[in-house]
Amino acid sequence: MPIRTCQRFLVFFLLSVLAFSGRVMATHQRAAEIVYRHLSGLTYEITLISYTFTPSPANAYREYLLIDWGDGTASSIPRIEIKYLPNDISYNRYVGTHTFPGPSTYTLSCEDPNRNGGILNIPNSINTPLFIYAELTINPFMGYNNSPVLLLPPIDNGCVNQPFYHNPGAYDADGDSLSYRLVPCRGAQGLVIQGYTYPPATHRFTLDSITGDLFWDSPPQQGEYNIAILIEEWRNGIKIGSVLRDMQIIIVACNNRPPVIEPVQDTCIEAGQTLRFTIKAWDPDSNQVKLTGTGGPMLVPHSPAFLTPDPAIGTGHTETIFRWSTLCEHVQKKPYPQFFKAIDNGTPVQLVDIHSVKILVVGPAPDNLIATPFGNTITLTWNNYSCTNALRYQVYRKADSTGYIPGYCQTGVPPYLGYVKIDEFADISRTSYLDDNKGSGLMRGIKYCYLLVAVFPDKAESYASNEACATLNKDVPILTNVSITKTDPVGGTIYTAWSKPTKIDTLQAPGPYKYILARSRSDAPGQFSLVDSLNGLNDTIYDDLSLNTRDFKFTYRVDLYNVTPGNRFLIGSSQPATSIFLKLSPTDKRLRLNWSDEVPWSNYRFVVYRYSPPEILFDSVGYSETTSFTDKGLINGQEYCYRIKSIGKYSASGFVDPIENFSQETCGVPVDNIPPCPPVLSVTTDCEHSVNILNWTKPGDTCPTDVAKYYIYYGLRSTDERILIDSILNPFDTSYTHNPGQGIVGCYAVSAIDSVGNRSTFSNPVCVNVDACPVYKLPNVFTPNNDGKNDLFHPFPYTSVTEINLSIIDRWGKEVFSTHEPDINWDGNDMTTHQPCSDGVYFYVCDVFEITLSGTVQRCLTGSVTILR
């Protein structure tokens, strides 16, 4: 993140100061950070906080610092506060405002020369600038953003060989998620400082990415160290900003041990209630201990938390009470961080302990939820919600009760309950809701249970309401059985049964009553036709005959009529129920079973029955809680027959339990239609013989093993289609040698074929490029003296070269030899005079045309060769 504009300004500024004051040592920066908050629109207030070396003359002249706004502009902001602290430390606060040009991500940065001298883990720190930055994302769709503020100062003391703790005390007023990580300190132009190292530790120097707790187990050497902590903000899983803290740790030689804060567990509190707990601290050396606190709960604008006493001071030990009377406006999705700091009065440095507690403020549960049935709907009512700042309600529904009571800090509706969100609405003042199943009506026989949750602007969910349940009045017949008792294309039968109504409005429908049984077939869904009529309420069983139950499924409905003379009308109808229809999918040594389940009750188990001729009885071979099952270990080519029994129930009372129904019988034959798994291919190259050796292995035990042969595929270029070049008929032979022709280049794949012709997909492709063997290269000397040794100038062993264009010249520029033949074989004679060339150095230029995976590529060689006779 360069900031050259800032650097130029600072150089000019320092030169001006030097001219004015004579001599200023700019060796003062100890620690710093930049934070920001949104004012309005695109305008933000920026605060730069720095801690400096008080004796440095530069302190007096740092009335302004230059900020690079990350939008191509920079400007100076004034120092509005300076405080002189013990141990030569000065606190400086600079504040300015800036209006950005539009939505984008901006990096606000400042580079200030220089750091204080003697920092052990920054080489030449006295001449190294301090560079800090903050990232700001302006995105109207995500809402405006305020950076986290860091409540605990960036300078801390520690002792040699004593544990050191620090936490930046980050608090985000927007409730965004924060993460922490250590990064190298930065210097000139925002670059990582060369030679920077993290402080040395006996065992570990770590930063917790979630809590921000820094732990240095035992600093081995006294001195000053600087580290950088990057605190990143996340909103809905998207990074929206960050702040870099450059902090200083001062380690001295001392016998003092740090104080200890007794840990307090993270907690939660329902909005409107008061949270109270005690914080205790003690000192192992019986030094005086001062206990203070800061954090989100103490910074909220209304009804902030407080400590009693604050601070709490005691010799050897002390304690204070944390108290927070929460309000609805405190509800948010993320916990509030609360930090407690204990500091002793030891010498030569005061040591600290820091403890953080996360406090989640939860919205109260909607109160007194009641469910009341009417017709085929259920009305929910509840009391006025106490938190008017909630944004909306969410309504959840489930068939049957769970008895759920929210656990400690358990907000919303946990997924494991099986509840489904059926609606949400923004009017938080509402106190009722009509569930008509989105206009289609609810079903009889189902015990409907509900939970209600309030949701706040940042998507924080309240505790769930009490569970409210209701069942629709049983004023119509309710189907319980549609079971196939005989499978046949003509003479099939289906057993149907239903539960009679028990709450008919006899004033409106005095009777007598009649059932009308209707059905539709799966080839004409929704087209119901009359099956039969039955008089009275107690006749609730019917066997439907002469059906094609082999090829179709059937859907039934029972209509209830009032047949008072002169006053005949439909009282109501049952929910339709459909027979189970089983389908088989054959595969290798197994059959996959899938079936339909279209009924108003809940089927919770399916039993699979099978027989295979010459057996005549079905036997159970397994069960499933879903509508599928795979029967394994079968014999290919043999027929197997199946039927399914469903086991279910209505969640309301007053019905037969369990409800059992059967599918039709259907048969199938397993066949081997599963190809082998693709082999795993590797290729090695024999450069001496210009061949590629393919080797492959069979995949693991989960793949079919009946491999009968292998096919070998090849393509010259990486983009070429793989062409079948050969086959291996021995399934145990897993090696193949291929000579591509001109060189070694090409891409390979192998597929496996089983005994019935199923072919696997290609193996992993493996490509061999020209550089798998030594590339074309020329020697720098040869001896054409006809002694039979090194008499010719020719290249080292090579592959994959189609031609060359070689020209050899002497030291005066005369061409003495040329050729297009890759082997060259120059005998050292002049190609024009055919006389031996004199001993000495000759120069060559050679264009080499090589076959590669991308095609033929030209490469240029230049060099010299010496003739020695």
C-alpha cells in the first residue's frame, strides 16, 4: 500500500521543521492505529491515535499528520489532544473528516518517520517509518460502516520470563463480527519491514483469531518490541473493513508477577432483565491491584453497564460488581465484548492481566402463544411484544409436538427440531396470524404445533415462544388405508378404509349421511370417478376390485354427504391418499427400489419384502425410513420380486396406529451395467529410445473388479481429441510402451472395459512435453582430426525436433557452414571450398523447431564452437 504522496509531504514537512528549529530528531513513534465512524452520506470522521517517545523533539512539531484517503487525495489532520503519560510515553489524538467520491473500498493510511530507536525486532528502527492503515468499504446495499474502536491501549509492559497478555479491546458498535491475526509491521511505502521478526518466545507467541487474546509465554530478553494486529470486520460473511494496530511491548528485567483475574464465563441476558456478577482479581506478590472495566456494555448510549466500585483497588486482592440493566435496544446478534483489566503497582513496571467476557443480549420470547382451529385453518394469537424495536415475526410449524423449551442462550428455532418456517411478516404490532396453508387448507388428523420468533434489524432472533398445538375438528372422513391386496393387470384389488367423522355440526347437517368413494388413476391424475356409495357413518371399509394394479397407482377420496330429504349437500371431503407404487432399477448384482408416498398421514418406516422363484412366499429383507432401498448381493440374470409395506400414523389422537399399507408386487433382473472405475495412470519417458512407458493401477476395493481389457488413447497436443491407438487384452497387464514417432510429446489416457462391454471413463490424463528429456543443445568444442573420436559437430542426444536452421560463421563474419538437418554432422570443412577450417572459435545461430504440447515451437540458440585438431 504505497503512500508516496504522504511520504513526499512528510519529507517536505521535516525539511521545513529542520530549517526552522535547527535540529529535530524524528525518532518518536511507538504505536498507532486509525479508526473511523460514519457521519452522513459519504462523509466519515477519522481518528488517528499514536503513542510517541516523549523526550523526542519531534513531539512538539507533530501538530498535523498527513492521511492518504485511498481515493487519490491526501490531506493533513490536526492533533486535538496530547497527554503525557509515565515512562516517556505521550498519547496523541488526531481527528479529521473526509467525504469520499462514491461507493468503493478505500485504504486510509499514514506513514510517519520514524519509530523510536532500539526496537529489538525491527532492524535500524530509528530510521524506519511507522505505517498504519484502515480499510473502509462503502456499500449502500450492506449499510454504512463504523470501524471497531480499540478500547485498551497499544502499549503494555511485561517482565522477562513471565507470561505476557494483551487484548486490543475491540468493540464494534454495528455488531459486526471481528477476527484477529498477526501480520508483520510495515514501514516505508507500506511495505513489510525488511528483517522484521516476531518477538522470540520460549514456547509460543500466539493470537486467538476469535477473541483477540495475545499470549507471549515467557519473553526471554528485555527491551522494546513492536507487533501488528490486523482486526477485520465481517458482515453477513463479507469483509467490510479492517484496522491495523501497530503496538509496542516493553519487557524489563524484574521479579514481579502479573496479577490474576478470576475467569468469568461468557453469558447471556434477556432484554429487560438485569445482569449482575462479581469480578475478582488478586496479586501473587501481594502488590496493590487496581481492577477496571471497559467494553460494549459500558459504551451503549442508554442504560450502560457500570462497576461498583470503579476502579476497585485493594492490597493483594480486590473485587468489583458488574451490573447492567438491559433494554430492548441492546438486543443484537453478536455478543457484546466486556473487558476487565487488573494492574498492579509493582516496580520497575506495572504488570497487567486482561480478561474478556462476551455478553449476548437476547430478545424476550413472544408471550402466550395460543393455537385455535376453525374449519381447515388454525388461528394463532399472542400478547403484544415488549420490544417494539423488533423488525418482524417468523412463524414456524411442525406436525406433532416436541415439547421444546429454549435452553441457555438458545435463540430462534434450532433446525434439529424439524420445524419449518412457514411465514414471516414485518408488522411487529400484530398479535394474530391465520394459517390456511397458503390457501390450500390444513389437513385433518394432523396435530399442528407452532413456534413464534421475533427478529431484530441485525437478524438477531429472540427466544422462541411457548409451543402451541391444535388439531382440526374431525368433521369429515379421514382415509387411513389404500393398500394393494392383489397385483394383476386386470383383476387387481385395493383395500381402502377411513376413520369416520366425530364432530359433525348436526344442526346444519342432521343426517342421514352417505359416503361417496371416488378414485383416479395415475394415467389421468385428478380425474376422479365414482367407485361406490355407502350409507351411514359406520361403514368405513371398501375393497375395490378388477383393477390394473400392476401398471398404475390409484388415488382415493371419500366425500361425506348430508342426505336429509330435500336438503342434500356435501359436508366435506377427505384428503386424497394414493397407493404405493414401486419401481425397480436394475444394476450390477443389485436392484434399486424407489416408491411413491402420497398420503395425508406420516409414514415413518417402510419394510421391503422379496421373493425369488421358485420360492412362493415374500420375506423381509430390510427396511428404510425414506422412499428408496438398494437390495445388494444378488445374482445377475436371476429374477427377484418385491413389495413394500408402509408403517405410519396420524399425529392427532383417535386413529388406528400403526397405519399399514402395501404396494403392488413387481419384479426385476439385476444386470451388470456399471463400468469399471477409471484406472490411475502414470507415464515415464525413456529418453534414450524416445519412448513413453505407461503404467496404471486399478482403483480401490469399492470399484467393480471384472476388468477384461484396457484401451490406450493418445493425442499429440494437449487440446487434441484422444484417439484409440491400441488395446491390452490381458487384464493383468497394466503397462504399455509407446513410440510417438517424432519425439516423445503427447497426452495419454487409459480406459478399462469389463466382461460385458461396460467401458470406464478416461483415466487421469497424463501429458509428456519436450522438456521431459534433455532439450536440443550444441557442444562448444569438437576435434575433426579423423581419429574416430569427436570428429563431427553434432548436438547432444535430443528428441522432438523436426528441423533446424543452422548458420556457422567465422570471426570475420563469413558463413562456413549451414544446414536444416537436426543431426548437423559438420566435419569442420568450409562448405564452399571443402577445405578444413582453421582451428579457433566459430559462432552459430540456430533456429530449432521443436514439437511441444502446444504445437511446433521455434526456439533460437546462439553460441560458439571451438575447432581443435
